[in-house]
Amino acid sequence: MLLRKPTDFEQRVYKAVQGVPVGRVVTYAILADILDCRSAQAIGQALRRNPFAPAVPCHRVIRTDLSLGGYFGAVAGKQLEKKRALLLAEGVEFDQQGLLVDRRKLYRPNAGCDPSI
């Protein structure tokens, strides 16, 4: 049950995240660029409130330094291990320091992305 309806901005973020293919990850900054947002932190806050997971796969969003980042507001512990496990099940691996092993898994959509997002 939703506590509140997602804002228009949150809905745009969720739509963009749905475009990230299985087995790939995107950074908060790349999503911010796609959405012409200027704030990777705003993207993170929207994803923190994602009521539609896993249909909106927020686990596929990582930090610009290619580390795991957070998951549902947590940056350590069980939530982060759940994120790592979800990504591993999709073939995306992180090393012991939590960094993306294969940079080819980073999703960078075309410059001609859908402006309606």
C-alpha cells in the first residue's frame, strides 16, 4: 500500500530506471543527465522511496565511483547485501571493496534517449 502518490519527478525517475536492462547497471549521475536533473542526490532520494521494486529495479543504480551505493536508504548491512545478491543473480559482480568488476556492465543509453521520460 502506497503511503503517498509518487511525485511527477519520482515517476520520471522510475520510468527511466525501468529502461535499464537486466544484467546492467547505471549510475545516479547518468540518470540525472538523462532526466536533465543536475542532482544525482535527487535521483537517490526518489529511488529511496521506490514503492514499486522490483518492477522498478532500483537495485540496478550504483554510485559514480562504480560502488554499490545504497539500497532503500541503507548503505550497509542486510539491505546492501540484498542489492549485491540481486545484481549477482543478474550477472553483475562487485569485488570485495564493493566496486563493479566489469565496466562493460555499465549502461549508458544513447544520446537520443526518449525525451518524454
